[in-house]
Amino acid sequence: MEKTAEVAIETIEKAADVVDKLADEVIAFPGNENLKKAAFRIKAIAGEIEKDAEEAEALIHKVRLIAYERLTSLFVFSLSVFF
């Protein structure tokens, strides 16, 4: 499940990056101010999605670290019981 979450986050980040670049191209195109406004909004949303994906990655890292610490503590405790 952890690997699936990481792959999903990477995919979301890549998609947000593509959308951001596409919005830049629309913004640079002359004319149609309504389309440019929409592109600016889409660009802002893509930025928020990228931030959320980064936070999700950090959360996965923290969960992995906590799990490692718990397993290490359990292992050390198990050794202390036998010695």
C-alpha cells in the first residue's frame, strides 16, 4: 500500500506540473483575457496540488520512520528478555 501511495503521489505531481506548464502557455498566448484568467486559476490550483502531494510524501516518510522506530524498540525489548 505504501508503494501504491508513493506512485500515486508521483503521478499527481507530474500531472500538476504538466497542467502548470500548459497554463503558462495559455497565459503567454495573446488575446482572450477570460481564458488567461482561467489559466491563472488553474495554475494556482496546480500549485496547491503540488504542495499537498509534498505534504503527503512527508507524511509517508514520518509513518515509515515511526514504524521503523517501533520495530527497533520491539526488537531491542525482545533481546532484553532473552539476555
